[in-house]
Amino acid sequence: MSKINIKVDLADLKEAISHLSEDEKEALFFELNPGWSKALKKMEEEAIREDDEGKTVSFEDV
């Protein structure tokens, strides 16, 4: 695949991002920060596992 370089002013980039939906902003964040995406997935898996093992407190009990 060919590579291209595009120069964009930071202010223009911020302006373009401001027009994205919240879901698109979230997707962009995790695309640019794969470590956060991996950590969130690990936390989700751990929460599901703990819930399956009965190690969580129900919302009604809080």
C-alpha cells in the first residue's frame, strides 16, 4: 500500500474533530491510543469473569 503525508494545522484538526459524533470521537480516541483500548477490554473481561463467579455486588444491594 502506498503511503502519503498530509500536513494539517492543529487548529484545523481540532475543528474537524469537533464535528464528529460522540461515538466517532470515542472510536478515534481508541484508534489513536491502542493501549487504552487493550486495558478497557481487559477490565471488561475481568468484570464479566467476576460477575460470573459471583464476586460482584448487585445494584439493588448498593
